[in-house]
Amino acid sequence: MNWNEFLKELFKKMGFNDFSIDLNNDHNHAFVFIHENENLLKEKIAELVENINKIIQLVAKKQNIKPIFIDINNYRKERENLIIQLVRAAAKKVMITKEEISLPPMNSYERRIAHLELVSNPEVKTESQGKGKSRHIIIKPINKEEK
């Protein structure tokens, strides 16, 4: 499977003409930069990234190959940074107040980022709660008895 050609054809069929693709086969990532329809992208970028990645996973499964992960206009990278900042700020608040904090709902990828960010923090722990689209993380203080 030539992911570069597949992605070019996919984005052309979606109506995009001015885009570039940077494929990193070593890390199974592709960075797509769309240089048109900026207003549409701002409104729908999260859905576009999620849906393109679902398509890639389905194609990879059908072809019995390893999927790649797509980021469009650095959306995922910026979202990861935002999640890390949110999680760090919430953890600081938990450490000060000694009260748990619920974060907004996140998809599994985003929750994983949050869990990994705080796994080495000895003063807080994280748990996922909820189901489906309402699944979220709760950051809790660790009592001295738990250590």
C-alpha cells in the first residue's frame, strides 16, 4: 500500500486541490497541510482528522497492514499541547486544594495523553470515567496512606 498516493487521491476526491503531504513511514504518521478552505477547516478540523483516521484504519485492516495516523494542519499536535497544559494546571489545583477535578470529555487518544502526562506525579492519580462520548478523566489527590 502506497499511503502517499492513497492520501493524495483521497484529498483530491474530497475536493481539496492545494495541499501537501509529509509521510513519515518510520513512525507511521502523515502530516497533511491543506492550504485552502481555511474557514471550513477551522470549523470542522476535529471531525476531519477523526474521520480521516477512521478511514485509514479501515483501509489498513482490509489490506492487513499497519495503519498510519494523520494530522491535518498540525491539529493533533496543537491539541496534544493544549491537553498537556490543561492536565498540568488541573493537577496543580488538585495538589493545592486536595480535591478531585473532572476534565472535559476526551477521546481515547486524548485520555491516554493525559494519563501519561501525570503517571509519574507522586501527588495525583488519574482515572477514566463515563461511557462513550462522555468518557472523561478525573484527577485525584493521592492520600499519604496510599503511597
